[in-house]
Amino acid sequence: MLESKYLCTYDLFSTIPTLGGDKTVTQEIFEWNEVLKTTSHSRLIRKGQTINAPEFGLGELHILTLERLALEPEEMLGSTSIQDHFDEHFFKTNFWLMWCSTFAFQPWHSAVEFKRYLLRFTHMINGFNQLRGIMRTVYNQYDSMIRPLYKWLQERGVNFQLNTTVQNLSFDNKDGMGTVDKIFYTQSGMTGEILLSPKDLVIVTLGSMTEASTLGADDRPAVLKGKNDGGAWTLWENIAQGRPEFGHPERFAGHIDQSKWISTTTTLVSPRFFEAMRDLTGNVAGEGGLVTFADSNWLASIVLPFQPHFIGQPNNVNVFWGYGLSVDKPGNYVQKPMQECSGREIFTEFLGHLGISGKQLSHILEGSITIPCMMPFITSQFLCRAKGDRPDVIPTGWKNLAFTGQFCEQPDDVVFTVEYSIRSAANAVYSLLGLHRNPPTVYRGQFHLKVLLDAYIALHDMKEPAQTAEATAIELALG
């Protein structure tokens, strides 16, 4: 999901042509979102019934706690979790249900990250119950963003080495500054090393949210693997030994039970399911965004994107995406934990929450293939952490080394976004090359009075704010 304040993302892609070459990727994204604006008529479905613009249902104490978190310094929050600050009722409100399913937060995740999200997306709280302001690409992000960027880089001589795992780095210390002088790797089973010159620069993406991910099938579940089934976490662990300025990967890689969930992709050769969703929700595919099943033991949601979602997708094929946050609990309709379910069983559970049964259910299932994907580390970047667990983009005392990705520290911005990755890359490149340039600053809607007023009104579920005495008083107080 994108939104209009991803300033680094749009800055980068304003220079990258689309695959067609007739405009930039940024131009295409903004033009497309003028054509198809996200407005969910059915953000939640409860007992087979759609809920349009659900009320947040927050109590005054919940709102005061949200305001306190927004104001409290991160140092004071430390490594506390979200559930350390709220009562149990908060996690049963529509606000939390929509928040956690949109951003994939769990109660045990970091209060600091939760605070950053509150501030970063203050401007989107008004309209959050209809997903207003969410932006999307014409096709999936790989086809619409990654492929154009990959093509642009290849045309400029970038050499992509696939089937390669970097295992370790060798370091030297000269004039009190650390440098990377060698890269150790394996490629297609063969070991090798790269000797670096003093002018070479090394940028390391730390960790991986998708490490050790596995695919199941329509007739079998996806299996759960761990950090030893890939190389990203091992590399970070190797280079961080004895170097606290490189952070603490164990904070993020050692708690799979708190960071895993399952994603699914369903392919359909019949339009029946998409037609049923259109009739139920009032949204055509691509317009409504995330639909969350409020009663789901799995905390499951689905998204029907505009079709075709892939370049080259056949005209008679539709695809959609779904996921569940609580994969250890039995389903409401399929009495098995999500992680033990085949793709067909997962889709059966989704259909149950939509009130689809009998012959209609059978017809839809017969024309579908659902592929589950188990992702052990997908929310590892949200786990509770302390200062220093994530290293700076440019670690102190190092000359030719920078870190990028979701596990380096960048004040104010939020992880689990493409914006965070691009911002870290921009900071790394500008610093290593000694450029007198900074990436666009993080948008801070919390300093705009109109944004604050709209957020206050939304959190209090005010229906006609301009006509209420309370809203008038707030407007006068804010000037």
C-alpha cells in the first residue's frame, strides 16, 4: 500500500520510466489513483454482514493513551509493548481491528513502532475506516515498480548476481576508521571472495522479513522454517559479533512465534467470486481495498485488486490476496489452525465468513487454486526493541560501509514500508558519496492543526463534526 506522503518513493520513481517508457512510474501511480480512488464500503464483515465506515469504538481512556503515546519520548517507552499501555477492551475495538489488519500489528509488538505509526499516519486517521488515501499501482508492485527500476539499472551497467549468498565480510582498521576489505560468498554452491579496493563502497541490507518463506499448495499447507534456512540473518549475526554498533539481530530473528503469519494468493477461472464480492461489498475490484473478517479466529483479511493484476494475466483469470495474523488458532469454519491448512481449506474459511455456502461455495472452490505462503519473520521488524538494537545507516567509526532496509535506524519514519527502504538507501548513498544532499524529510501531519482536528473528530466517532459544539470549541482552541 502506498499513500501520497511517501516522498522518498515518489522522488526516486520520478526519474524511472515505466516499462512502456511513455511516462515515469510516479506519474503513472498518481494518474492511476485519480482514475481509481480507494473508498471501502465494507471495511469489516461481521457474521456475513458488511459494515460501512465502522465506528472506532474507543473509550476516552483509550484516546488519552493514544495521545500520551504520541507525545511520550521513545526513550521513555523503551522496549515496552503495545499491550503494556492498554487494557484488554482496547484490543476488541473496531479501531484496533482495522489498525492491526491494515498494518499487521500485534498486541505484543513494540510500543515505539506503534507510536511512530500514529504520528506518521495522523493525516490518514480521518477516513481510516474507509481506507481513504490508500494508493496503489496499476499492476502488482513487482510489475509496476521493481521491473522498471531493474530495467533502468541494467541499462546503466548494474550487474545483478543471482543465486548468490553473502556469508560474511572481512574488516580492517586504518587511522581509527573501520573498513570492509573483503566479501565472502557462495554462488550456485561454489564459495568465493571479492577483494575490495580502498575506493569500493559496501551497502548491506540487514535481515529479511521474507527469509525462509515457504509455499504450500491447494492441497497441502506451507511448512514453517527458520533463520538457518536462509542467509540474511546469518550474515547480520556474523558481522555483528563483537561490534555493538552493528545492532542486535537476535532481537528480531529469535521470536518466530511472535513474527509469523500466512499470506495466500487465490487464482480463479470463474468470475463468480468477484461478482459475489461486488454484490456483497458494493465495491468493484481495486476500489474497496482490505476487507477484514471481524469474527475471524485467524484475524483474516482479503484484498481484491483491479484486474489484470499481473502483466500477461489471461482475460478469464482473476487473482486476489489474503492473509491471517493468528495462524495458531483453529478456524471458525475449518477446525484447524491456519498453519495446518491447505490452500483449499483456507479459501473455504474465507468463504464461510462471507456467508457463501452450499452449491455456490462448491462452484467457486472448483474453479480456484489457493497457494498459502508461510512467512516466519514477516513482522519481525515490529518486535520490541531498545535503542541500539537497530544500527544507524552509517555506523559510527566506519568509512566505506552503510546499512539499508527495515532493520536500520531512521528517526521518525516507519518500518514495513517501501518508503523506509528507499529512505535508508538514499541516506546511505548520499553519505558514502559525500553528496551535500538529504532525502525529503518525513511528512509530519501531527504539526498541522487541521490534521489534528480531523484526527480528534475521527477518534471520537463524531458524525457531523462541523455542527457539534465540541468540534466548534476545538476549532476555536486551535485558532
